[in-house]
Amino acid sequence: MTVIGEEGTTKLLLGNEAIARGAIEAGAHLVTGYPGTPSTEVIETLAAVAKETGMKVQWAVNEKVAVEVATGVAWTGLRAMATMKNAGLNVASDSVLSIAYSGTEGGLIFYVADDPATHAGMAEQDDRLFAKFAALPMLEPSDPQEAKEMVVAAFEISEKNKVPVMLRSTTNTAHMFGDVVFGPVKKLNRTPTYSRDIRRYTKAGPAWCMEQHASLIEKTKKAGKDADEFNRLELTDSKVGVITAGAPWNLLKEAMIRHGLNVSTLKIGVINPLPEEKIRKLLERVDSVLILEELEPLIEDYVLRILGEMGKKVKVYGKIDGTTSPVGEFDQAIVERALGKVLGKNLTPAVDPERQKLIEKAKSLSLRRPITFCAGCPHMGTYLSMLRAMRKLKYSREDVIITGDIGCTILGMNPPFDACWTEVAMGASIGLGNGFERSGIKKPVIAAIGDSTFYHAGIPALIDAVWNQTKIVVAVMDNSIVAMTGHQPTPGSGYTTTGEAAKAVKAEEIARGCGVEHVVVVDPYDVEKATEAFVEALQYNGPSVIVLRRLCAITAIRRKAIGKPLVIDEEKCTGCMTCVKTLSCSALVPVGKKVRINPDVCIGCRICAAVCPVKAIGEGSQHE
Amino acid sequence: MSEEFNCLIVGVGGQGGATLTNVIAEAATRKGLRGRMHETLGMAQRGGSVQVQIRLGSQVYSSFIPPGQADVLIALDPNEALRAADYIGKKTTIIMNTSGILPVSVLMGKDKYPDLNEEISLLKQLGKEVYAYDAYELAKQAGSIRAMSVVLLGSLARLNIAPLTRDELYQAMVDTVPKKYLQENIAAFKAGEKEIEKVLGK
């Protein structure tokens, strides 16, 4: 949904769209980041309206670069924001910690979207702890309206206290639609200025570093006070209190309405520094307190500390006593159970065992849908060729280690290919592969990595392979797009985030530049040539790079750059199901004892034609 | 919380769940209804399970529908309806497309797709009413299988169980779908309405 509109307009926005609107209202000069669920929509939303707003909106090559670019802008006195998913903050963390010491001039926000319950894979890391670790102020909204308000406030607070502010959400808030009332849009028209001040902007010597550290601690304290309006304390005469933050606040509020509860509540919006005064006020009032927070017991630990200082006995319900789990996200049932425990009441709806049996039966009948490659996905051609090359060289599946990486390429770990052995982090397929080779294990190693992942964090590991003379095959599966997160451009796409033409950075040129001597570029739709490329590379004594270049099928469909659907000659088809079992392409549909191609789904990639043992698959005209 | 309306949409990526969501959200926004909504898209661009939770009402805060509290379950795929059983309660009306998309395990011959008759009988025991028909076939007759989800929308509108009238949903659909696909979507919407009329005998 567009985030352009007059002040006072109400729109149903996604949490991330509301954050984008907040950046517009605050007059941000630049927003950058790296795609990662559930953070991606902020930049997508801003990119769609960049022409109208005049904002610079750019995907960065990785999160570390994004943070650095945003900071450079902010140090000239303009406003900037960098966006990333939880794992992205790990990549950026080196720069974030250092930048924190220097602070900022213009408003600077680092937005991180965490993912309890790992809807998008990866770790359930709780980045609220990161704010503490980096000593940076952190705000966390509960809904889209508050997310927008926090962005506007965070820019002000960051600027006033000269400190970057972290904004944290979780999947539930980032991907929740809610009503958002538009505020006024600031036109800042600032001129960038920057003066040399090495005492502030370098880390030369312990005295300056410690001075910067002490100043950071003070700034963060003040920033917390300035954001205190986001900590909402509602005291009642109840002896029970609940402290919560983020998405669980919505569940608490609903449970209170549903069951007519009258407990005291503190809804925390400032995660770092935690609002000591308001926490004390609530604790003074109650005999027992429930801490409703997802993942780590961050607030709970703090509450226990405050209680220790107060010398007051209050029963604390949270993670430590097992009232809630540090794993997964909360839902109504979890919150009602926890509230029931504190209140000594049963708030959980009665379960009819007969009915529950039926529900369990229904769920047991439903089949899993492991995500697979799209019809026409070039990665099918890559994995098919890789496995064929292994067979040609008489390797079994167990003989070759295939390290996987982040993005659509990792779907090669699933049936029917069952190819990848590992998935660690962006770019890790190559570094890990180097390690396997250097262990001396008698197995060749293939690193399977996407183009954007290669640019993001794969290049240093490739240089490491060259430098240390590692025999490894690196398959750069170049579909020229960040496919998994929704088709954002990469440095190799040839255009910018907002659609202007740009120089395409080519993986083969990088590989040669890094010193790799065996570099080939093939089309993964050409299974024969791609197989040959893997055969050669597996026999090459040194690091080799195969760039498998073919546009992502979904992007190709959107650009109408696809072939005609193929057809299966019913007379020739023996019903052996080799095509279905080898590729599981969604265009191949078993009908009776034979296979048909669904013309609505097939884009004519011809990979299945290379698989069919009786050559029954081809263009329609040949067969009709 | 009688004024609360919980609508759960389940299906497979690429089936048009997003269109349905946009139409209902647009209709609700126009009417000034307060709401919360949530999409679970997983990692899948295509082929994975997709779930959308739409909640309307002045007392709604979370975007999660509580177990057993769906007023309507719109299932674009029968297998996905089964997966959503936790949300079905005695008040749930189920509108379901019976033509399923086969998961990889079925394509590879390792699993059998759930038996439709067994499923419908189960859903009837769990929910209030079940309206199940081949919406792909109706969409094809209407002009394109792309409009499959709009067939189910037509049924929702005709059943008159949402806090949005038939005309409000219809108009939001007309204004939301791409102009070049408008005719097939209008035909699909009407086909969905007709399907309900057949059952209700009107």
C-alpha cells in the first residue's frame, strides 16, 4: 500500500510500511539496508515512492555496508536509517559498536526485525540484548501506529542526544496490518556539513575510546528519558501486575478485555535503557508480577535486580520459573495460561476431548509442503547438472560435500535433489568448504551459493581459497536477483533499487580478480554444458568458479521473458515418472499413469526435456 | 466480543490469497472498520503454505485469531484447510475449493493427497457449515484460473456473514483487481455467489 498521503489520512499499513511512513514524515535523506525477512518491506515501500519523496532509497551489498552508508550520511547532519533482519545485525555489528562510540549528528536509526518462531529460518536471537551490549538506546513498538510514531520520535531523540537509536520489531509487529494515521511530513532541506574531529570519529588511543564510551552511556540514559512517553504505566488496585513489551502487549490487552481483568500493567516501549522508575512504581503496588516477553528474560532479569535493591518480596512469573518458554512466539493460549497461573484462575477455554481428537485427526491428514523450486527455476538445472557430474565421475552422494548457503539456493537441500549438506550464514558455504578441504578429508567440496549471497559475504572466503590454494568448486548460482525475499536487485542486476541503469558487477570478473584461474560461465538451462562444467571443475586442481547465469523464473515471468510451455508426447511417455521424481517441477502433473505439463505453469525451461529418458518432452509444434 | 469478526484464509503461494486479502482489507478500510491482519508467507515464493488472518472489531488488538475463533475459513486448497483445524470452532463457516495443489511428496508418489469426502465430513463435524466446490473449474469457466480466489470471495459475499455487505465486497474487488483482469474477476465473483444460491435453493 502506498504511504503517500495527506496529514490525517488513515490507512491500513503493515508494520514495516508504517516504519517507512515514519521515515518520510521525519524527513529522512537516505534509507538503506539488505533484504531480509521480516524487515524487507521498509525499503520496498520507500523505493516505490522515492520519486515523489526525493528520498535516497538503496539496497546495500550487505548490512555492514548499509550501516556505514547510513552513518556517513548522518554524520553530515542529515537523517538516515539502515534496515536489516536479525542475522543482518550480526554482519553489521562490528561497525555498529564502533559507530555507537562516536555517536551522530543527524538522526540515525538502525532498524532490526527479529523473528521469534523463526518464520523465515535462522536463529531466534533476541536483539534486545544487542542494544544492551552496544549500549545504544532501543525502542520497540507493538503495532504499526506506534511503529510510525517511534520512528519519528527516534530521529528527534537521536539528533538531540547525538546517539544512534535502534528500533526493534518482531515478525508479528513487522508483518501486522493495522490502522495508521498519517502525520505531517517534515521538509528539512539541510546542507550536509562535516568537519574533521578525530577525537570523536577515530579510536586512536585508550583515553579517547574510554571518553567516547563514557559519553555513550550518558547519551543513552538521556535518550531513554526522552522516549519515556512510550513506557505506559497503568496502575490499578490489583495486587497483580504485568510487564510486557512489543507484540505480547496486544495479546495481554485482548485477554484483559476477554476476561475482564483489572491488573496493573506496564507496557515498555524503551527496551534500552529499561524504565527503572516506572518498573519500581509497579513493583511497589503488587505482590506478584508476570513478565510477558518473548525469547530471553531481559526484562525479568532487570525486575529481579530492582526487587533485590528494593528488598521487597514479589513473586515473579516469567521464563525463570517456566511460566513461559524462551522458545517461539506467544499466542492467546500462552498468554491466557500465564495470566491464569498468576491470578490462580483458569482462563483457558475448556477443551472437549472428542473435539480435540477430531482436530488432531484433521491436522494429521494434512501433508507438509516443503518449499521447492518454482517451475522453471534455473537452480533446478544447477543441482541436476551438479549431481549428474558427480555420477559421471563415479562419485556417490556421500563422496562429495556440497555446502549450501542462504537464499533460494538452499532449497537444494530438500527433495528431490537432497543435495546440500550445510546451511550456516551468508557466504559461509565457501569458508566452510575451505575448512572441509583443509581437514584433509578425502571428499571433493562444492560450495553452492547465490549471486547476492556471493557479493554479500562470499568474496572474502573466495580470496581465502585462492590465497591458501584450496581445491574447491564454487557454484555461483546467478539469477540476478535476491529471489527469496521478493526479487530485490543485486549489484549484478544492472539497475538500482529505484530502477535507474547501473553498471552490473559480474561474478566471473570478481572471481578472476580474486585470482581464480578456472572460471566458466554457463546457462543452467543447458544441462549438458553445465554438467560438463562441473565435471571439469571437480577435476581441476585448485579453486574453481562456475557462474550459472539465468534470470530467476519469477522475474522472467514478470518481464514476460519466458519460453512457450512444453508438451509431453503422450504416445512416447512411458509413465516412468523420471521427470517428476528427478525435478518435482510443479508444471509436471501426473495424470493417470502418465505425466502432463500444466501450460499455465510451464515457462519452457527445457530442463525436464533433458531428463526424459525417452525424449517425450518438447515444443508443442513438434508433437501436435 | 460479539462484534469481532475473524476471517482465516489458507492456501498455497500463488493461488490468489493476497488478492482476497487486499479486497477484504480495502472494503473494511472504506467502511472505517478497525482491524488487524497478519500474513504468514513462510519462505516460499511459490508452493509453500500461506495463511492470512484478518480480524475486524473495535476490541481487536492482536493479529492472531484465537484457537476455535474463526468466523470464516476460506480455504483455497483442501490440504491447507486441514492444517488450519485449530482455528475451526462451532461458529466457523468454511468455504473451500476442492481442487487441490499436490505437494511434492504426492508428485513423487510417497504420499496420498487427503481424501476429500473424509475431509468434508471431518470439517462438517468441526465447523458450522461447509461450502465446498471446485473453484478452479468455476474460475476457468469465468475466464481464467487466476480468478479462483475471487470465486470464493463471491461465496463469502453471498453468505452475508461478514460485517461487510455483498456490494461493499464487490465494489472493493472491482477497484482492487488489475483492470485488464476485471471481466474474469466479475464473472468469478458471480459464479461464487451462484454456487451458494444453488445450495441455499434461492
